[in-house]
Amino acid sequence: MSDTDNPEVDDDDIGKFDPGLTQRLVGLMRPILKTYHRSEVRGLDAFPPGGALVVANHSGGMFPMDVPVFSVDFYETFGYDRPVYTLSHDILFKGLSGDFFRRTGYIRANRENAATALRSGGVVVVFPGGDYDAYRPTFSENVIDFNGRKGYVSTAIDAGVPIVPAVSIGGQESQLYLSRGMWLARRLQLKRLLRSEILPISFGFPFGLSATIPPNLPLPAKIVTQVLQPVDIAEQFGEDPDVDEVDEHVRSVMQQGLDQLAAERRFPILG
């Protein structure tokens, strides 16, 4: 899942959301997330009505639980008439699984799709840091770093919707992430082959040391998501907001929120 800089557009992405299928999927995921990851989502009581762009940090490497954790509690609170769309990498839509993901709210990460979803009143989740964030080293797990990506700000401004910052903790403890492996990715020319600038190196169960392959299973780390106060861009930054200023503010409040979650955490994995 990634930021909104991909120029490709797929008109079939929006409008395929299937609330019935999504409800069945959430019903299956909920007991797993609440038991295995003991997941919590806080702050939904302040979530704004209508379209909103949820800007979040991304965690968990190959098995990120950010969207399932958020969606389970969001739908329980607001119901299935209000879709949650997640801006996602093209690879998710390859093959037979593409239609399934579209029907459960995943859409290609581009500004056109984001704008359409937001203007329809949908809630759109974006991870500006993408894989760069999801594979950050475990020892840097409590750092907000979007790798300089700010496209989400323009997306929110163009659609006229608030930004809702959200921070999660615990996903980066599902295994020990050692390095993004950017040097290895450059050596193997992965950007040309797979549009990826990283080849993450981690240590986990059951295979031990892994460079993505073989994939280790996620450990049962407790995951907590804090939804922060909405950012009304026009109200806080005027009718002609500076993108850099908005981005700096969003990252600042997210870092403060993540620091608070980190201060509450007593033990890795256990929470």
C-alpha cells in the first residue's frame, strides 16, 4: 500500500465495493485480530462525517495488519454503508485476486481514484511511506518517516476533505526487521524489475533470517491504533495552504501520537 503518486487509472476500481462480502470478511477477521493481535482502535468517536483521508504509518512488512485492524473497528462503529477504501500497490490487483480486493475496498493508489472515492463520501486510507515505512527496522519502529512523500496533502486539498492522522504500534514487532536492504535492491536492480527500491532483511519464525523469501510468519504482537483529531486544512492553513507546512504538521502530530503509544508499551510483542 502506498502514496498517491502512481499515474495509472482503473475506472473499475471505484464502485465495486461489496458491503455484504466485506461484512463476511470482517466477521472472519475480527476474532483473529482480537485474539491473536489483541487489537485496539481508539479515537473513532471523533471521526468526522463524510469523506475523509486517513493518513497512517504502515507496519508489518509482508503481512501488514493496519487496514484489517482499523476496518474491523470502523465498520463496527459506523456500519457498512460507509466504505473504507485503501490505496494499494498495483501488484495487489494482478491475477484472480484483483476482483476480490476491489470488492472489499482496495483501490489502485492514484489521485484520480482517491478523489473519486473521497467525493463519493468514502473514507480513504493512505500510507504515504508505503513499503519504505512497512519495512523500517524494528529498532526505529516508533518513527514517522514518509520518505519525503507529500502527495496525500494535495489529494486532501483537491477533494476538499479533512486529513485524519492515525498511528499504530506493534506491527513492527511481528518479527525483527533488521534492514530495508536498499543496497541489495540496487545491486539486484529490483526497481527496474519490480518497481521496488527495497529488499528487506528480517529475522523471525520459522525460517530465521529472511530476505523476504522465505516469508516468516507474524508473531502475535499486540497492535494498537490511535485515530487522532481531524485536520481541517482550510480552517487551519487558509484557502491557499502550503503543502510542506501541512505535511510537517501532520507528521508532527503523528509523531506525538506514536510517542504516546510507545510510552504506554511495557514489553515488545506483549504490549
